[in-house]
Amino acid sequence: MPDNKYLTAEEVTERYRGEISVGTLRNWRAARIGPPFIKIGKAILYPAAELDAWDRKNLVLCSRALETNTQ
């Protein structure tokens, strides 16, 4: 992950290996879903720490992994 504090939409697309497109991010912003962002003038930026938190929020835990963690 880059050391940038803020990522552009293109950098977010790279972070998620192209599975989330710039267009999808645009649609999510309009619908107020997806990762948090900051708008400064016309610039849309995604705080790296917020993307990390969004990743954790969307983490899917498998039951087998839960059993291992509780023992």
C-alpha cells in the first residue's frame, strides 16, 4: 500500500486491483455508499486510514476461522 495519506479514485482502483472501477466509486459517492471520501474543490480524495477501516468493516470471517480464534 502506498504511503499516501489520501488516494485519488484511480489509486483506489489500483488498491483493489481493478475490481472497483472509477465509475463505481462515482456511483457510490452519488448514492452515499462505499468508502468515505473528502471533496476539496473538484478534487475527490479517499483517506487511506478510512479505506483500511472500510476493509475491516467488510471483512468476511469464516466459521472455521472463528473456531480457531476462540480456542
